[in-house]
Amino acid sequence: MSTLELDDVDAARRRSLQLANHARQERARLRHELHAGRLQLVDALEHPHAGGVTVYTLLCWLPRVGESTATRWLRELQLRENKPVGTLTARQRQTITAHVAAVRPDLERHP
């Protein structure tokens, strides 16, 4: 490989790392906003950076929701734990938000 090709590869790697770091920062911001109650579940499910997060993980990010609660809710909804948010249908998103609102109405209120 020539020096020019190596420079192109290095630039592409740096760009990929920048994009990955940005995505991680956005997911961390999403987690923080959701846990603090400043973001509702319905908005989090539509967030562009939530696509690669599993539904289980997103539910665990809710305030006062642990692993067993998230697992129970997914079992009741007949969804697998490793289902990515980005693959949910509109109907599944609506079902999840309706179920959570029914069992935990306090999560739908903004502080």
C-alpha cells in the first residue's frame, strides 16, 4: 500500500471512531434523560439512537425498573429480551407504551 492509501484508511478509521463515539454519547444521553424522567418512553422508543438498543435495556433504563420487572413485562408482552428497538413495529411500540402506562402510570408524567 502506498502512503496515500494508508492515509485514506487512517482517515476512514478516524471517521468511523468519531461516529461510534457520537452514537455512544447519544445513547448515554438518552439513558440519562429517560432515567431522570425528562424523557417519556414513547419518545425514547422513537429516538434515532435507540434503534440498536434492546427493548429490555431500554426498559431497564426507566426509573425504578429493574431486570426482573423488565423481564416480566417482556414476557407479558410476548417479546424476546434481545429484540432491538429499531425492529419494533408501530403496533409493538404502542403496545409497550400502553402496557407500561397501565402498570406504572407514574412513568408517563414529566417532573
